[in-house]
Amino acid sequence: MNETIEMSETSVRHARILVVENDAAMLEHIATALRSIEIQQIATATNGVTAWWKLENGEQFDLVICDWVMPVTDELAVLRRLRAGQVAIPFILVTARDTEESIKTATDCGVTGYIAKPFSAARLKTEVFKVLEDSAILVQDADPNYWEI
């Protein structure tokens, strides 16, 4: 493992991440990948309305990882509201929609990262490192007991 990755793993460990996913197996896949890089502060929501409620009510996150197609609302609606309010939280979209048109739509809405399903834990970890580093959001002083699955 090279020095850059090791530094990323140390820095990213304290990130506060909101995972928005309605499929229990996919949610566990994402959470397991995050825990494997020792991320301890993981909050979850099973739909966009719950995710937006968490964000509106002052919960602070360094990254949102979100499925595109879910019940209640299109997840791009959450992203659009975040961006309309000038909230710059990095946003990784997880989706089976991997056409060029879908990627452009997501990018136009302000997606920071994009992962096509199915994906490996290694792919998710790589994207988390990249997005957090590119966004300069590497939290050093976070309470590891604040969120848990």
C-alpha cells in the first residue's frame, strides 16, 4: 500500500457519512465497506425525505452516499435541495443507471462522485477517499460514538 492511501485511510476514518439506501442488503454492503476503513460515524436513511429531515435538522455530515432510485422521492431531489441551499456536502450517487445521459444528469445536479451498481467494496472505498480528499473534507476531531448503524 502506498503512502498516499495510508494517509487517506487515517484521515478519512473520522468522516461523518450519511448513507441513503432503501435496500437492506445494499445498505449493509456499503456500511461494511465503510467500517473496513474504520469509519465509525455512519448514519442511515431509507428514503430521501428522511435524509433531508436529518440534514434540515442540523445533523452534520462530511459525505452523503445515496442511491438514485428509492421510494418516496427521486434522490436527485435531495441533491438539488442541498445545492440550491448552497450546501457543499460531497455527494456520491450509487445507481444502476450508468448511461452517459444519466451520468450527465447527475453531474449537472452537482454529484461529486458516481458509482455504478454492482460495485465492489474496494471501488466504494476508492471513491470515498477520492471525493473526501478532493473536497478537502478530512475531519480530524469527530466523536466516534455519535452515529452508528
